[in-house]
Amino acid sequence: MTILRCACLVSVQNDKLLLVRVRENEHWYLPGGKIEQGELPEQALQRELLEELGITLHPESINYLYTIQGPAYGQAGEVELICFAAEWTNQPRALQEISEVAWLDWQDSSILAPAVHILCDQFLNPSH
């Protein structure tokens, strides 16, 4: 089975999660992207966030949180989300294939890609 490995940013402020939408996709994802061959997850995270949101992470603030595995959205196989917290410079804005970036209610599971829903349910939900 194919597993797509991605480095992702998890940032919650005022009970809202920073999420992105790609092109006309219905569901929202965590910011970040695919880890290239020979690239460390932290390097992929910094590269993807600069390319897609125009934000520069403070390297010393990057902190591993957890890894989630779940169904890939819109394609066969699984996705592995290697999740980090970090501080950054600049305001996130939609660049390249990102069509929207927003702080959204992470408890609204109807808007989330499947693996992001698993993350919210397992790690952000205080009742678990």
C-alpha cells in the first residue's frame, strides 16, 4: 500500500485551527506537504509553508507533536501526517496551489479531510 508522508503544521488559536484548502477541494487540510526523498520532515515543513503560505518558521521553535495515519483524501492509499508546532514570521496567505487559508472551528468535522478529522478527534478533543 502506498503511504504519502507529509510534514504538517498544527496551530490552534482561540479554539480555531489553521487550515488550508487546495483548488476546489471540498475538504480542508493542515498546512504543509509531501516530504521529498532525502528531506527531513522539519525541512519539508519549512519549505512547504514558505512556498504555499509565505510564512517563515523560526527553526528553533519547531516542535514535533505526533504522527497520524489515515486514508488519503482524493486518492488511493494512506497518508502519514508528521505534525509539528512552530512559530513564524508573516501572515499566512494562499500561494501556489492553495486556494484558501483560514482559522476554522476544528470541531466541524464535515469540513475536514479524513486524516485531519482523526487528528482532531484523537489529539485536540478534550473529551478523549
